[in-house]
Amino acid sequence: MAISEEFKKSPEYQELTQEMTRQFMEGMMERMKEEQVNKAKNFKTLNTHAVKGGLLFTGSSLMEQFPICEMAMSAGVKEPVYNRGIGGTTTDDFIREIDAVLLDLEPSKVFINIGTNDMTESVYGDGWKDHLEANYDLILKTAKEKIPQAEIYCMAFYPVNHHLPWSTPEQSAWFKERTQENLAEMNSRVKALAEKYGYHYIDVNEGLTDENGEQKQEFAIDGVHMLAAGYEVVFQNLKPYLGIEK
């Protein structure tokens, strides 16, 4: 049975679609959390076979989707490289699974990109910035205590694009707090935390942005996540920290 255009404009229809969207999002989040738990379990098993003292890249989906192992191998990196990014991870999730995604590997170098999933008022209210900072502080504090040999590189948050031609209102609403101003502020806070613990803050975003300071369209998937071409730029910028000539 077709839905009339008149009914689509009614408050009842709007309420119905909002409820369906809410239920869909709740279901998706529940499945994502299950996947996160399973990925952490898998990492715990894999970590028992891993070579200690390697290079670790860890964080959320922005790290999980970074094909760093393939790129590093192609560039001749000799040390073992591990990616322990898990999509959808918040700093709360990271702390809960910190053994699997950070400590177990006893790495010599750690590249961390975590916190973008905390950038939402829908979960943390207007205190999300302080929440992110406090948890990031705890992550670095724990690393300093448990893996003092590790050299840690706190990566600047990647730029986003709020104006992609194919973006939907739902996508825009999902990362509306990730404005250039908010990203710059949180990068400043992360830099201060890195300095507090004697770690490194690195910005490897050169070449990712357009003339408006947004993520270039040719790298964009949804305005947040990037295609491999974007990560190639990131990898080129990372080379000095990996001991590779650019």
C-alpha cells in the first residue's frame, strides 16, 4: 500500500519515521558493541602470539581502516606492525579494553588516534570535551605506568567535511560537533597531555584538506572516514616517525 504525499507531510508520519530511525540506530549500536567485544577478544588471542617491541597503531575506526600494515611492509619497515583499532570505540571503550588494544603488545612505539567518538552531546552532553580529555589523560597515565619503555605518538584528529554533495542530514547530524573549531581545541588539549607525560604530539594531516580546511572530497567516504588514498597521504607524513625517508 502506497503512502500518500499528504500523509508524509503530517506530524504522525514524522513521528513514525523518527521512531523507526531511533529503533534502527539502537539496533545498529547494539550490533556494533557486540562486534567491538568480539574484536577485543580476537586481539587478546592474537596478542599472545605477537612479537613484543613492535610498532602499534591503535584507536577507533579511523585507525582500524588505516591499511598501515600493508603500507609499512611495502615501504620496507622491518619491525612488526600491529593495528588494534576497533570501529566505534570511545575513550571509555578503549580504557575498558586497554590490555587488548595497547598494553599486551608491550610495543616500542605507539601511534594513537582515539576520541572522535566522544565528540557528541547526545551521549556526554555539553561536557564531552572534558570527558574526552580526562579519559585521554588516564590512557596516557596508564601507558606511562604499565609500558614505560614505549614511545607514544598522539596523533592530531583528522579533518572532516560537512559539505559533501552526497551527505545526508543523518550523516551530518552524526558528527555535527566535529567542527574545525572543536577539532582544533581538542588537538590543543591532546598536545598538552602528550607534553605532560613526555610523549609526542604529531599532526600528520598536511595534504588532507581543501581550501576551506575540510577533508578533500577525493579522500572522503562519509565526511569522517577516508579512502586508502587519504591514508597514503597520512603515511607519507608519518614516515619520519617510522625512520623512513619521505
